[in-house]
Amino acid sequence: MRNLERVFTRTLITLAVLAAFAPAYGQEADADALKRPDSSVSLGVGITPGDAKDRTIWGQYNGMREGGSHLLFDVDVNKRDDSGFWTILRGRNLGLDNRDVGLTLQQQGDWRLNAEYSELVHREIRTINSGISGAGTTTPQIVRLAAPGAGSDLNFNLKRQSLALGGDKWISNNLQIEVNFKSEDKNGTRMWARGYDCNATYVCTGTQDATHQKWALIPVPEPVNFNIKQVDAKLNFTSGKLFVTGGYYGTFFTNANGAVTPIVPNALNGPTGVLTTLNPAVAAGQFPTGGTSLQNVLQLPMALYPENQAHQFYLSGNYAWTQSTKSNFKLGYTHATQDQSFSSMGLSGAPAGRNDLGGALDTLLAQFNMTSRMSTNLTLLGNVRYEKR
């Protein structure tokens, strides 16, 4: 019995000693992990059964719709020297077309530089069989098929390519500057359409019979080729209970295509699939200029997204009055414009003296918020917001 008690007592003492020193050991392990971070590289092959048609929904974004095998390649490299200089390289899905890779160089507590590149492809889940010629251009030609399914298979997709650069620097113990820039291109083709139904009193005649067609709905693929740039520059100031950040944020949208002008024949399939002539223009007696034919209506330019830009200046921050009472504020002014000329978009017929939308929006914002925890069960919150557009 004494031997058992002695063994049991020694076991308790051992456990107590281990429990006392375990946190210290854990802290040392965490510190070593920060000083000597782990790196990893993974390489493999993904096998996808079936064909592209079996993976139309599953393969919209993951880069595995086409082909039966795919390279799976990821990297995560973290290096730190004794001076606190970090080199971080991260790459994900490098063998697929939804890849992204980033590099960060950082002097701990002083400055940081980073660069990132990413791609993402969205594939339309439906394959379209059509006789359209020039799909994805600004002048697609609508061609009537002799029979359903007699056209070419069109698989539309949109590809995003993004490049981001950024950095920050501590100017003093209280003041930091941050600058970030991002540019994203979007290219490809996506499904679009247009339609029109003639009215008996204007534009084109409203007759519908076996040989005349008063309405039509046609596919018009949209050519996508635009760029979005974002710029963010700010100063951060901290001192005791106060934190303030102020800066500039700008966005710039440009579109290489201003309009789509389809080429449409004068006869298309009617509701029963029979070749039918599109309705002619309304006679001059019913409409001062005589209107125009359904064919001409369908061939009018279709405007795409006009170029625009926005500039925002802001100041925001928070202040801790006490441990239980805090407040934050925000001031901002934004000026946004949309003034691309109609002529540069390939559009004509604007009213006299007007060659653009002349869009402008100014926004002034002021906000103040305060919260105070009065007790365990009671918190007071007050918020004031002013916005003028």
C-alpha cells in the first residue's frame, strides 16, 4: 500500500512540474516559429472524369472544365533573417487558369512592398449552336440556320487578369504612409440579345401574318474588353487613444468598345420556323418621316458601358475616451463623372449641343458614432450621419 502511495505521489508531482513548464515551452515554440517560419510546396495531378459537357457547372471557375488531367501546384515560401527582413512568396493553383501569385518583401516594423498577379476565367455553362458570324466583335452578323443545330458551337468565356502593387512605410513612430494600386483587365464574350415588337402607329408596321414578321428576338454576343484601375493612398496617425487615417481613393473605368452594331438580314424564322420577311417601315402618312423597317431597328447600335471615373477624399478615425467609451468619425467627399463622348462610342443622332451624358455626382458624407458600456447589461449607442448628393 505504501509503494502505491509513493508512486501515486511522485506521479502527481511530475504532472504538476510538467503543467508549470508547458506554457513556457509553448511560448518558446511559438517564438521559434515566427523566427524560423515554415515553407511548403505541393505538387500533384488532378484527374477529372467525363468530358467538358459533364463539367459545365462544376468547371465554371475552377479551371478544370477542359481536359481530363490538370497540374496542381501551390507554393508557400517564408524566409526571415535575424534582422527581421521577410521574404514571402505565395502561389495558388499555378497549374490552372484561376491562378494567383504574390511576393512580399518586408522589413519588420519599418516598411513593406508587395506585388500580386491573379487570373480568373468564367466559362458560360451553356454551349450555343448558332450561325452568327463574328461573335465577340462589335459587328456580329446574324445568319439564319437551315435547320436547328446546323450552326457552329460557341463556348463563351470571360477572363480577368489583375495586377496589384502596394507598400507602406513608417515615417515615424506615429505616422505611416500606405500606397496601393490595382489594374484589372476583363476580356472575352458573353451572351446578350436584343428584340423589338413593331407598333402599327410608328416605326414599323404592326402586321403579323404568314409572310410578315412584326417582332424579332436575336442573340447579340457582347464583346468585353475593359479595364478598371484603382488607386488608394493614405496617411495613418496614431497617438495614445487616437487613431486617424486620411487619404485619396480613385477608380477609373475604360472600355475599348463603345457599341455593338449587328448586321441583320431582312428575313428570319417566324414563330413556326418558316422564313418570314421582317416588317417594313410605317408609311409617311402615319409617321412624319415614315418610320423605319424592323430590320433597320435591329441594326441600330447598342451602347455598351461608357467610361467613367470617381475621386474620393476622406478622413476617418476613432478615439478611446475611456476603456468603456469610444467614438469614431468619418468625413468624405466624392466626385464621380461619366462624360465619354457619344462619337467616340460609335453613337450618332444626339440632340444638338450635346455629345455626352454629362453625368456628374458629388457626394458629401459626415458621420459620428459614440458607444459607451455603462454596465454589464447596459450599452449606450449614438450615431449621427449627414449625406448630401
